Amino acid sequence: MVAAAPAGRRDEGSRLCCCSPLPPPAAAWPGAGGRQWLLLLLPLLLLSGRAGALVEGLYCGSHNCYDVLGVSRKAGKAEIARAYRQLARRHHPDLVRREGADGESLQSAQEAFLLVATAYETLKDEETRKDYDYMLDHPEEYYSHYYHYYSRRLAPKVDVRIVILVTVCAISMFQFFSWWSSYNEAIKYLATVPKYRIQATEIAKQQGLLNKAKEKGKNRRSKEEIREEEENIIKNIIKSKIDIKGGYQKPKVCDILLFQIILAPYHLCAYIVWYCRWIYHFNIKGQEYGEEERLYLIRKYMKMSESQFDSLEDHQKETFLQMKLWIRENYELYKQEQEEELKKKKANDSRWKRYRRWMKNEGPGRLTFVDD
């Protein structure tokens, strides 16, 4: 005969049995019985996690894309495409509209067709399908699933590398043609300078380019054509005899941006080798600087680029070498002398005096109204 439980505890036990499907606490489980409860709860926990992987707004929402198409997870592309075509023909809104369905049936067909199309778009791409399978297998990483889903949807359709390549090519073409325009403008200007024009004309006469006999008959040209031909001859001689440096020098293909990017690894390796040789020869072994190294130090102290330094006249470079400006102390003294000389020129310049007088009397920010 079993003893009756107290009223309070009997009511609590009845509430647990009637209202709560949870098992008794683990502390009250016997050894073998506790393990049985764990084995029974484990599939339920796995199923609840797998169901949590299907999130509204991602892929097919709360529907499984494989179940929507009626295929297994091991199905190939051909099987997925075949299932999609069959379901698309069955749920196509135009087909349902021709059959005279009511509004509710047409709306459900549109929703079913959209769901089938979404499932096919998800499973036909290998990368998207891989992300979807990973979401089904790892439902707890929902932040990662959101990131992968929207990063693929919002990613540009055009390859970024192609965009960069086209941009670099466009900039390179613009550079090349702008340099050609500057070079032609420089040649055109030099052709108007009397010193260079007279020299080019004498060279052209010596080469017999301007001493041609006058043309007669049908081959006779107008004065404008003859003048244009002579102008082109003079410009060509100037191009061949004069070395233009700086920003107006003759453009080279290797100087444009595209080739600079391609040759960047070579230039980097060459600079590393040059720098190591510099340290070895001049810092470790203590050798004397050569002419090239001395000019490099002078250019470095003057903070000039290579093209700017090359545009200087040869006699200027010779003067720098004679003054031994590659020595830091000599360059500092030379720089101080140049600044003092510039101050003297400004002090004696009438225009600079007027400017200083105007700045003293009027000021840079003063507005005046002149009454005539």
C-alpha cells in the first residue's frame, strides 16, 4: 500500500504532469535513466537548431530550397535545372491566368513561382550553394550567414580588377597624349624664337631641304603649301637638334602609369640593390664619392626630383661640383648665401618695394572705395 503524498506536494506534482512536458531535474535522474533522457533530448535539440537555420529574408526564407525544388542535397546541376523547369512551367503566372483562375489562385501561383526561382538561383551557383549548405549545417553562426548573403547580393557584377585595369589604361592614354601636346607646343614655340629658327634654317639649307627648284605646270603648289612644308622642315630640325628637358621633353612610353606599375617590382629590386651597394661602398668601406654619387647628394639636398635636376644646364652642375655642394656644410653655406642674395634683390627691386609699400599702407584684407 503506497502512502499518500501531502496535499501541497500532490498539487505541485499534478501541475508538473499536466502543464509541463519537461522531464524531472537531472539531479533526480538515476544513472541509466538519466542517460536515456539525454539520448531522447539530443535529436530534439539538433532538429530545433536545424530549423533555426531557416531565417526569413535569407535565401528561401523558412522554406528549404532543396525541398522547394524536390531534390536532395546531393543533386547535381542538371537535376536541379530539370526540377526548376518543371516547377516553373507548373506555377508560371501566365499559364495560371490563361486557365481562368481567380485572384487568390493567381497570387499563390506568383508566390510559388517566385519561391521556385529563388531556390534555383540559390542552388545553381556553386559558391551560393556552398554558403547555403554551410548555413544548414551551422545554424548558430547567423551573423556570418547574414554577411555572406548580403555581400554576394550587393557585390558588383563587374570584376574589380577589370575596372582598375581600364582606369589605369585610360589615365595612361591621357598622360601620353597630354605629353605629346606639351612637346608639340614647345617645338612650335621654339620655331618662333629667332635664334633657333635661324640655326634651323641654315641647317636645312646646308642639307638642301629649302633650295629646291621652283615647280612648274600642274605640280606647282600654292604659297601656303610651300610655307607649311618649310615650317615642318624647320620644326623637324629643331626636334632632332634640340634636347628639351623637364615637363616639355619628348614623351616616352615607359614613363606612363601603366608601364610604371608593370615595372614597379623591377625598380624596387634595383633600388634595394643600389642602396645596399651604397652602404657597402661608402659607409662600410669608406670609398670616395664618384661624380654620379656627388650629383645625387646635391640633388637630394636641394630637394629636387630627377627630372627637375636633369633640366638644369650642364654648367650649373659643374658649378655645384666645383663648390663641393655634396658636403653638407658647404651646401648649408651656399643655401644661406642664396637666401641673402635673394633678399638683396628684393630690397633693390622697384616692384618689390611698391608691393611692400602697398602691403604696409593698404594691407591684404582692406577694401577701399575710390571717389573720382
